[in-house]
Amino acid sequence: MSEWAPKRFWKATAVAETDDGYTVELDGRRVKTPAKALLEVPSQQMAEAIAAEWDAQTESVNPATMPFTRSANAAIDKVTHQHAEVADMLAEYGDSDLLCYRADSPKELVARQAEEWDPALDWAHEALGARLHPRSGVLHQPQDAATIADLRARVHGMTPFQLAGFHDLVGMSGSLILGFAAAMDWRDAEEIWQMSRLDERWQEEQWGVDEEAQTTAELKRDSFLHAKRFYDFSG
């Protein structure tokens, strides 16, 4: 039995300016979030991306094809009301950052991790004033508390819309530093994504590609690249 899907009921989709940003109108009626708040976003670019998603719907509405709408809903209905909790959760990634947990063998993997990940840690030191230190092995070794506190303050300084995008940049990569690197345009988002998959790429080279794992990785990649665009459109 197929799930019920709301039907397309509108003909015209438009972007409208509000007192504090932009919204989307369907036949002149403003779009609301699932929690019945006005879908009000900070930039015209974001509103146009959302409007394009609504305009692309055919007979029924498919939320799976509307990533900007979903992210904006999350920013308004969830992150706005849980900003501190979300910021704290993301900041905690810094104390166990992917870039800091290094293999102790084989030497080829150790060398590749250093080659790809050390520059990101160096960038964080220069751009963020945060020096995180690599560790060998999988046991947790805390980073400097003052450094993590500084990074936490940066995360707390983000707007709800920025934080909604940043959430997936960090969560999908497993790295607070790579999240900042993508948000601040250190390198191309695709390159940063591939850096986050270094260990997986190594395993694929040794044992071959697992089709199911590859499909999952592609979905995560799409989410990461979308999160970067959403962050950029957040102003």
C-alpha cells in the first residue's frame, strides 16, 4: 500500500520579500513550515532555491526532492529553538575530530593521512586560532580545553540557518575542522568531502568497492554538498 502524498494544489510559485527576509508564495499564499511558522529565509538565493523545488513538483508533493525546503524547515522549527544544544553537540566533534585519529599502520596509510589531513589542521591553526593535535590509535585523548572552548564559541555565533547547514557539514564529514573548512571555502567542497573519506577510499583500494556502501556514501556526499550551498545561502 503506497503512502499518501499531498497533491499539488497551486499553479504559480513566487518569491516575496518580507520585513526580515524572503518567503515563497503559492498562488499568493505564503508557505508555512510543518510547525505552522512562516517559511521566512535570510536570502533571496535561498528563497529562489526553495521556490524552484516547489515549482518542480508535479501531481503530488515529494519532500525527498526538496532539500532546501527541508533544511529551512529544520532551521526554523528546530534549530532556532535548540540553538545552544545543537551548537554544543557540533562543537564536541572537535575533541574527537576525524582528522586527529590516525592509523599506526600500515605506513602507506599513515603517510596518506598525514599528507591529506595535516594541511587542514594547519589551516585551522592559522584561520581559526585552533591547534588540534593528531593521535595514533583509536583511544580518546582530549584536546586542549581552551582550544575547544574557542571553537565552541565560533559555532555558537552562527545564525540558526548557518547552523542548520553546518550541522550536516560536520555530521557528514565527522570533522568539526572540515566543517569549518567547507563553510569558509578553504578548498572546494568536493575535495573536502573526499578528504573525509580517506579511510574508506583506502579500504576500497585494498578490498574493492562495496556497492551498498558506495550507494550510502553517494547519499552522504549529496547531503554534504547541499549543506555547503545551504550554508552559503544563509548569509
